[in-house]
Amino acid sequence: MRYNALQILVQAFRRNQGWERAWRDPEPQPYYDILIVGGGGHGLATAHYLAKVYGISNVAVLEKGWIGSGNVGRNTTIIRSNYLLPGNGPFYEFSLKLWESLEQDLNFNAMVSQRGILNLFHSDAQRDAFVRRGNAMLLAGADAVLLDASGVAKMYPQLDYENARFPIKGGLLQPRGGTVRHDAVAWGYARSADQHGVDIIQNCEVKGFTIENGVCSGVETSRGPIKASKIAVCVAGSSSRVMAAAGLRLPIESHVLQAFVSEGLKPLIPGVITFGAGHFYISQSDKGGLVFGGDIDGYNSYAQRGGLAVVEDVCEGGMALMPMIGRARLLRMWGGIMDMSMDGSPFIDKTSIDGLYFNGGWCYGGFKATPASGRCYAHLLATNEPHPLAGAYRLDRFLHGRMIDEKGAGAQPNLH
Ligand SMILES: Cc1cc2nc3c(=O)[nH]c(=O)nc-3n(C[C@H](O)[C@H](O)[C@H](O)COP(=O)(O)OP(=O)(O)OC[C@H]3O[C@@H](n4cnc5c(N)ncnc54)[C@H](O)[C@@H]3O)c2cc1C
């Protein structure tokens, strides 16, 4: 069933009783060409591109919970491509371009909203760093505009420009950045993959791998064993735990990241703002809630909830940036498990075990990467060669000193 205006009209006359299920609920088959472990954004996108671009549809996505239960449905929905280094910039710009045509590709309204992302700077040195970043973005084919304080004030008059410690001196704006409704991304990719013949199997936890003589030929699941020629793991925050079942140790730690939503307010923040003097970022949802977040909780955890110390820290960042936020009531908050790599950049690579592939280490920035990650992972699985834009995301880069330390300080957990 295609979604379009005529369909809405037809279904209205049928009292909305004629809508089909968005995807089937198949039983696992004994064998697939490719098994994707993890039905988050990246796993579902990989399935979609495998089927649509590479014509490989004897594929199953195995999800231990339900579609959307992981980070794809827990993030703060920001997309952007404001990266500095060659290994990252072109990849994230590719992703942003895929976002721009995603809804037509999937025939699904994911509410892609290019409302602009503004990174504030508060010192001359920080402005110099942002000028450099902006130039790197332009060279990578992205868009970037440098604003002074008056330019920022035209967009956001409510910010605290005279703050004694952190005066706002300007910002680097990426007008094509923005937000996307996160769970719609999972649903859109799932529906499209299913329509191309992929089996999406929920409530199916992978508990182990069948490995003989260095070759992986299947998985043990809570719904029985399944064989496959290739097994593609992309389980985000559970990466270390799942790969440990294959005997592999990853350069990844798992940490909690929290998100917060206020009560609904009248339109106040048209785009996305990041504070440059602390870890705080904010946007406003179409329902009016202020959506914001900050630092990871500083301890390793597999719990999808965080501690109060970080709640205080994030709210302090908000108060320093826009004191009026102190009058808004917090409506809800939650946590997700982040797969924090040791240089802040991800992995899309083969492993040392034949037939076993790995995608992870997305830290707290993997939502915006969803389309490019899926496309590049599908390329690796279909051709056994890395996609040219993801060639730097190798698992052995620490061994050879080829880290992609984006901020110079890294997003790595020990520096938070
Ligand atoms: C609070 C918060 C805010 C964030 N904000 C942003 C943002 O604004 N912008 C941005 O770009 N990124 C953001 N992120 C990061 C982003 O959400 C993640 O990097 C990205 O979603 C991870 O990829 P995924 O969607 O595939 O993960 P997930 O949705 O977590 O998918 C992994 C799936 O694997 C499943 N799984 C785990 N173990 C097994 C198993 N043994 N067998 C089968 N299935 C298994 C899980 O149930 C899960 O569904 C944020 C994250 C959080 C938590």
C-alpha cells in the first residue's frame, strides 16, 4: 500500500478501517543470505538499502525487543553534517543528502525539518576554531554561515548575551541541519525493508554465534538457531556485550545519555542551538516541548536510565544559556545506552571472523548517520569492500594509529 493524499481520502470514507499493517510478523526461517542483528535505525536502514540498492532481500533483521525500543527512539532527533576531519565530513554530508530525499525514498513522512543548527561560540579562540570548521564543511560540500552576536540575536533574542562568564560572541550556523522525527525513521525503514521482502523478526534476541574454524555461519537466538552466509551486527549500546559472545573485545565503552522534554510552550526556538561553554543543546518539538540534553553519565552502564547529577549539570547549562528556561516545567526524561568509541568516531567493518561484520561506536551522534551508515554497511555486506565514504571506519585503526579524533579532544568517555 502506498501512502498518498488519495489514500487518505479513500481510507477516510472507510472509517480508517482499511489501512494495512506497516510490516508483517514472520516466523524466523532456518537460513538467510544475510542476518542483521539489531533492529534499530542502522539495522533497518541496512536492510532497506541491501534490498533496494543491491537487490539482496533474503535478509532478516533480528530485534530482541520491539522496533524503535533502542536509541533510534530515544535520541534528541538532531541531524547535521558540521564535521571537521576528512574521515567524517564527507560521510555525514552524504547522510544529510540522503535525509533530504528520505521521505520520497521510503514513501513515509519522517518529518524531516531542516530548521538549522547553530553552534554558539563564547571566545575569540573558539571563533577561530569554528571558522576553521566552517571552511572544512564548505570544502566537503556542506553549508556553513558564520554569525556575529547581532546575527545570533536576530534569531534568538532570548539568550543571555551579557553572561559574565560565557558572553555569546556569535555562532556557526548550518542552515541544512535540523531535526527528524526519530521513531518515524525506524517505522519508515522497517516498512520499506518489509515491502522489499526482508523479514523483520521482533522479540528475537541473539544469544550466541556459531563459529567453526574462524568462520561464522549462524546465530543462536531466543527463538532457535538461524543459519546465514553473513551476519551483520549493529546493536549500538549493546555492542560490547554482543560481540563478546563471538569472543571479540571492542574499543568501546557503554554509557548512559539522558534526554529531557519540557511541558509544551508557544513557539520559542525555531532551530537547534548548542551552547559552546558547556555540554547543552536544545530544540523545540512540533508539539511545543523543549527537547534538550547534555553530557553522558560518567560511569559504565547498560541501564536505560541515568542519575540526578547529570540532570543538575544539564539544567545548569540551560540556565547559563537562557535563564528563562528555569520557569519551564520538566515533563519527562529518559536514558539510552551509548556505544562510546575511544576516538569518538564509529566503525563499519569486517571482523577477524569470516562472515561476521560489525557496525557500532556511534557515541551520541549516530542518529544523523542512520541513512549513510545503512547505505555503507549494505555496500560492505554486498560487495565485501568498504564504501569509499566509510573507508576510515576500521576496527584496527587504533592498532595503526589512524584515529579520527574529531574534536582534537575526542568524544571519548574518559574525557567527559
Ligand atoms: C538521549 C539520547 C540523545 C541522542 N541524541 C542524538 C541526536 O540528537 N543526534 C544524533 O545523531 N544522535 C543522537 N543520539 C545517538 C543515536 O540515537 C544513536 O547513536 C543511534 O540511534 C544508534 O543506532 P541505532 O538506531 O541502530 O541504535 P538502537 O536503536 O539502539 O538499535 C540497536 C538495537 O539492537 C537491539 N539489540 C541489542 N542487543 C541485541 C541482541 N542480543 N539481539 C538482537 N537485538 C539486539 C536493541 O534492542 C536495539 O533495538 C542520542 C542518543 C540518546 C540515548
